[in-house]
Amino acid sequence: MTYRYLWIGLVLLVSGRAWATEVALVMSVQGRVTRLAEAAQVPVEAFVKLKEGDRLTLDKDSRLQVVYFENGRRETWSGPGRLDMALREGKPGGLPAPEIKLLPLVMARQLARTPALDSQGRGGVTRLRSVPSQSALIKLEDTYQDLKRRAEANDLGPEMYLLSGLFDMRELDRVERVLGDLQQDGPKTPEAALLISLYRKSVKNARESKN
């Protein structure tokens, strides 16, 4: 019986890593950044959610920007070196000090609901809320406009806040309109193109799941 409990404990210890809390969202990646997963190095891409305890490796000349859901802390790291993810900040190993900016918590908490790509590259569908009230939509739009006024050039954060909120509220037609505006007038960056692709896949999956 003792060996049985020891075995169960070992299984829980090994598998518990999969249940770790998602703590941050990757906003952008330049160069090669990898995450240790089951004894293999997996490339890290923009809009991947990181869990507490994830260990990242940044190669020389690489650059990584992450936002923490708990406190809105945005860190921009430059390699080479190692980074361990914690709840509110990264724990570096051999990395120079990061550039830090604190984002509004309302943005950081909404970014946590950004749909994630699964292992087959399909846009995931987050849990959708009930049909929103008009006041909720107005508040979302007003907050977006305020975030947009304070954002840096080419900062996708406000658009990510708006898209996540609209998607969360089942406003799929409006999500598609925002994506069209972003494609036409937004920054011509790999992150913008990836964000558009991610949400288009997520909208497609959401519509199919309703049928």
C-alpha cells in the first residue's frame, strides 16, 4: 500500500506541471527563444501563454516581451540567458535587467482571455460569456479608446484588449470588423499578422461550434 501511495505521489508530481497557472502572455519575440517542455526545447511564439515555472532560454540577440496577468507588469528581455516564469515577474539567469512598464490591470486581465493556438495551430475558443448588455459594450469601447490614446506607436495591446473583450462577449461580427481595420490601418508587423490569423481561426471555430 505504501508503494502505491508513493507511485501516485510521483505521478502527481510529474503531471502537476501541466496544471500550473498561466501567468503571462508573450507579446512579441525576436530571434530564437525556446521553452523547456518534457526534456525538449520548444520554440516560443507571440501570443503563447506561459505558465508559472516555465523555463525559457533566450539566444544571443533575441528579444522577448511578456505581460503578467496578475499585476500588468510588462517585461522586455534581451538574450542570451535564461528566464524562469513566476506569478508576477520573471526570474532571470544571466540576463541583463529588463525594460519594465506597468500596464493597466484592466488590460492585463483581459489579455489573459486571449485565445491560444493549440498544438495543431488551430485557434482555441475561450469560454464565452452571456450576451452582453449595451452598457458593457460601451464600457469596453470607452476603455479601448482610453488605452489607445496612451499607447505607444505600433502597440497592439489596446487592439488585443478590444478583440478579447468582443470575442468574450460573442460579438463575432464586430471582431471581424476590427480585424479588417487592423489589417488595413494597423502596424505591418509579424505580430499583427499573427494576431489577425489567430482571431480569424478562433472566430471560425466559434461559429462552427454553434452549428
